[in-house]
Amino acid sequence: MSETIAAIATGLTESGIGIVRISGDDSYNIISKIFKSKSGKNIDLSESHKVHYGFIYNVSRETSDEGKNDILDEVLVINMKSPRSYTGEDTIEIDCHGGVLMMKKIFENVLAAGARPAEPGEFTKRAFINGRIDLSQAEAVIDIINAKNTRALKASVTQLKGSVSEKIKNYRNTILEDTAYIEAALDDPEHISLDGFSDKLYSDVDIVSSGIKKLLDSSENGKLIKEGINTVILGKPNAGKSSLMNVLIGEEKAIVTDIAGTTRDTLEASINLSGLTLNIIDTAGIRNTDDKVEKIGIERALSAAKNADFIIYVVDSSVPMDESDKKIIEFINTHDKKSLILLNKSDLEQKTDVKKITDMINDGSAKILQISAKMSIGIDELEKTIEEMFYSGEINYNDEIFLTSERQKTALANAYSAVNQVKESINAGMSEDFFTIDLMRAYEELGFIIGEEVKEDLVNEIFSKFCMGK
């Protein structure tokens, strides 16, 4: 923390603008060594949050193709004084031309002037250590960078604004106040009475328990928003699975022929559908076969379906249903998976109708649509139906908080167990000193989420997943 760090904050690729970031006590001294205004004078850095125009000069001995004090680039320099910066430290950002070589040369000169290369995520780590953000907000930063769709982005921005932090801090304050009261009453029973306090405590922990439960319930939705819905396309050979996949992703990824069994292995692709990601897997057609390679493909298809969040079953409605269809429907009936059934080839004479399929599904509530993947008939309705299945039901996104971190989920589950243990102890009529044990366990577990009870090795592991300049 005592060292001044630097990194190239933008991607190492040709672009219009590149940013080199410097943070630490020596930031202002470093920039003064390598930057001068257009008139050749040192700039006045006494006022924070100002943009300065000028030139970066070469001071690096390692840069052999420039002479000492030669101009490297025409740049803008932004200075941010502590604590009003991302890291909470004195910070300098150099906006230079976005050539890879240029960014590297400026970075070399920053290091030559006294900075050291930042470790992955070290800027955000310093923001956490300096109290600018808590650990849940820091995790939201990497989620924003890695967001695959608009809903994941919104969920991460909401968490970065402190939505999770605020709730966790409120729960911890409630627990701490009740624990402190019990401890004080046990130490000074003559002046502080615990008569009737169990009722208040039960009410408090019940509110905390309900709030934690709501956050826990959001974690599955949060996982789908962040990582996408693992979607498997099942069907008989030549039912039109590959044609459907090609239509959805908008390119000819899967080979389509009239020969049954063309797809012998799983094919994967991701699409964004109304702000949610579908991780689509096209599979080998399900049928009885003696072909060893095709058998392996069918086994992989069923294995992928078992691990899927969502199954799209494609039926060739131009031919009568057979044993292979019955096998797939049996699989859907046996496994508790959200499913959508598509009667494909609706442009041809129909041999299988909606009623026949409905009668074979256990609960009779399966979503069934008629489409033609080849002719792109019914695709708009298909996309709308998928959106309704998830947004109106399981993923009804508004400004709610969606927990996306497995680490946070584990800590919440432990806290939930602890506060419920307090409720059980109250109902069992146990003494108040038993309550404080579980109350403090819940307090500590909630502290893990925002980083107040977390160990250094876990902090290092979290920030190691960040890119170098963040």
C-alpha cells in the first residue's frame, strides 16, 4: 500500500484512446517527471479533478530509440487528489493515443519515474482497503466487466451502488444492538431488565431471517442472469434441431442436411434474448441406433439435458410420433426441467398435433408452439414465449437485488441458519446467553459478504480474477 502502482487500464489493442493509470502517494511526483504543458512548463496540480493538456517526455533509459527528454506523445492528464478518487489515493490518469506501442512506451516511462506495475485488480483492492467500497461492491465491479447481457449489467450496477451492502449493514446493526443489550443486561441485571426482551428479539431476528431468505431466493435468478440459461435442444434425428439453432443464433453454425443423424456431437453457442443470455446446446438426435459414434452423441445429449436449466424439445410434426419421441417425453416427465415443445415443419402436412403432445405430458401445462425453422415461421412468437417463461415467472426483473456470487450465497446461508437457531432457542425457552452465540455467528457471516470479517488470502483470491488495470 505504501508503493505507487501503475498499469495500462485499457485493452492492449489498437484503439482511439489508451489510458495509463497511476495511484499512490508518489503519483503527482511521477507525472511531474514525465509530463509538461504545451509551453514546456510543469503543470499546477494543486487543484484536484482538472484536465491538463501537454506532452509526455521520455525519461526511460530502456527506451533506446528515443533520446533523453524527447517527446513521446501528446496527451491529456487528469489528476485526482486523495480521498476523492477511485482508490482513495492520489491518482493520475494519462489519456494518450491508443496504439499498443505508444501505451507500452508511456507505461515504461511511468515505471522509470518511480511506479511499480500493479497486480491484477490492485486498484479496486486499494479502493476496498481504503474503505471506498466494500467487498460486495468490489465483486460487482468484475461482474460489470464480465456482463454478458443488459440484465446482468443492471444487476451488477445495482450491487455496485450498494444495494446488497445497505441491506447487510442494516441486518448487522439489528443483530449487534440486540446482542449488546443482552450482554449489558447479563453484566448489570440490577439496572437492565431482560423481561419481555425475548419477544422483541424474536421479532427482530424474524425480520432479518425473512430478508436473508429473500436474498437467498434471488441467488438462482442471479445465477441465470449472470451466467445465462443453459439450454439444450432435444429431438429425433432430422426434426430440425440444427435449423432451429442456426435461426436463433443468426448464422450457419450447425450443419443441416436431409440425412438423419448428421449431428453426432453437441454444438454450443450463446445468444442474447431480450437482455438474457441463452447458452444453447444442439445435440445428436435421439433414436435407437447401432452406430457407436452416434450412440456416444446420444449419451452426451441426454447428459447435457440432465444438467440443463431449460429444454427445447423439437418435434417433426410432419411425421407420426414414434418410440424415440416417447423416450424424450418420458425424459421430460421424469426430470423436473422447464421445457418448451416446438412442433416444427408447420409448413408441411401435419401428422402430429398439439393435443397429442399435451396428453403425453404429465402436468399438461407444457408450453407448445408450432413453428417452421426452415421457413422462419413462428420464430418471433418463440422468442416472445421464452421471454415470458423466464421474465414473467422465474426472472421478473425490476429494481430487485439479485445475488450473483457463490461466496455471498454461502455466507448468507450460514447467517440464515444462525438466526433461525436463535428463533428456535427462544421458542425452546433457553437462557439469553445462548442467543448471543448464534447472533454473533450470524453477525460474522454477514460480515464476510461486505469484507469486514474476511481473511487476506480470500481477498487476494477475489482480486486476482480482475484484469491488470482495474
